[in-house]
Amino acid sequence: MTLQAVPNQQPDGRWTWEAARANTRAVRVSPHPPSGLVTLSLWREDRCVGSLRLSPAEVAGLVGKLTGALAELQDPSLQRVGGLEERVHDLEARLAALEADAAG
């Protein structure tokens, strides 16, 4: 399904992407500054069929995953570095433990 941005005719800060085929499906993103959350909702025609309220950290994680997926589409060889994030995290944990042992 290809999505396309739709002119913003909604409250400030809300974005909508509609499916290119038949425009019967859409994704809407709505920030809610007072609560510090962002709502991601799925629409079929003029009816909301599901939504998520995401924290800023969850939005950042989603954006990171989407960016990674786009990178893999551009360069399939990037799929070979699967688990890189976990390996870096493990390495950082081991370094922190070594530093703690050396200081203690």
C-alpha cells in the first residue's frame, strides 16, 4: 500500500497519509502536547478502526525502525548487520561494568 501526504486541513500539528489506491485507508498522526503523547490512528474511509497513544520515546523508536526499513529497501546488504544494536548495547554494558570495577 502506497501512502501519500494529504494537504493539512486539520488542527495544527496533525498529519494524514492516505493510501494511493482508492483513498479508503489512512494513517493519522496527532500530537497532544498537554499529555506529552502522540496518537497514531488507522482510518478506513471516515471511520477510525484503531489507535495508539505513544510516548516520545516510543515515537522515536518507531521512527528509527521505519528509517531502518527504508535503508534496507535502498541497500539490502544492510540486513546482514542484524543485531548490531544489541551487540553495541552489550558492549557498552561490559565497558560500564569494567569501569565500575576499576573505580570500586
